Amino acid sequence: MIRKILLVTALMMLTAVPSAVADDRFEITPFIGYRFGGDFDNINDPNSRIRAVDVEDSEAYGLLFDINLGENGQIELSWASQSTNLTAKQYNGPNVDLGNSRVDYWHIGGNLLFGDSLDDGRGFLTFSIGATNINPDDFSSETDFSFGFGGGMKFYFNDTLGVRLQAKLLSTYINSSSSWWCSYGCWTVTTGNYLLQAEIDAGLIFRF
């Protein structure tokens, strides 16, 4: 369902791009970086001995595709992947190694660029929404809604080549739990559970 929503959103945004798109400029940026792990609570099963699952820090890599909307705006499609290790933190007892896992982000969003197209260096802010796929080797995979925001710099050597440096915060909504809270009446309280990760990247920009 999440993938269908992303596809429809991407098609709507692409069809909204005017025919004169900043001299028909596009950017493709393969990148490498480092992602700082984070963890999420085990609230799907309140009877479990596992308190939380930790995602280990590790290298990341991916691909960015930008479509210029004018002097200061871009639509961005992105994929970012990480090969990491999962560790279960128990309420009582030592941590348990859960094995290797891939964590992939598939996002669509936009960039707000500062300065003008003639500048050799341009700062930018970025925001995106999409899906995160957590795919452990020894367990079933899970895909959940996520979003990200950050910023960085783009440095252009000429009309076709440049370098992109960025830092980004990524948040994935894993699951939720409900409980009763009573005071002069009773209400159902839902608690959200998020995986927060931070990433720093460097990539080579190809413009055409």
C-alpha cells in the first residue's frame, strides 16, 4: 500500500513539472556515507523479554535523482541503503545478537537551494517522505512510513560535474501500542514508536 501511494505521489509531482525546467537540467548523484543507528521499542508484544532492538551504526550508500523546477527548487527521488546488525536488548539478561539486516529508505521530496544557478557553491535544505524497509536475514521484513529532513552544500566544478555534501535526520514510524488512562473517565492512549537515524553523505553530481 505504501509503495502504491509513493508511486501515485511521484507521478503527480512529475506531471506538475513545467516544460521549461531550468534549461532541462537534471542531476544524478550516487553517494556514500555513514548512518548512525538508533533503536526502537518492542511494543508489539508486551509479554516479550525484549525491551528494544538496536540498529548498529554502519556505512550507507544510495542514489539521488533531482529535477530542477527553476532557480531554487528541485524535486528529488532518493534511495539510501545500509547493511547493519540488529541487537535485542532484554529487560533482564544480556543483549542478544539478531544477525544482519538491510535498512532501505525509498523517498520522494524536494530541495530548496540558496543563491543562484551561476554560483559555484549553493547551500540547500531538503525534506522527503516515503517508506523504510527493514529486512533482517533471519526474520520477516517490514515496511513502514518514514520521513527525513536535512541540509548541505553543492559545489559545481562546471556545467556537468559537482560534489554534494549533506547531513540528514531520518524517522521511521515502526508501530504503536494502546493503553487505558483513567482520571474522571477513561480514554485509550496510543503511543507511537519511532526509529530515529542520522546520516552524513558525500556524492558526485552528474548534471545533464
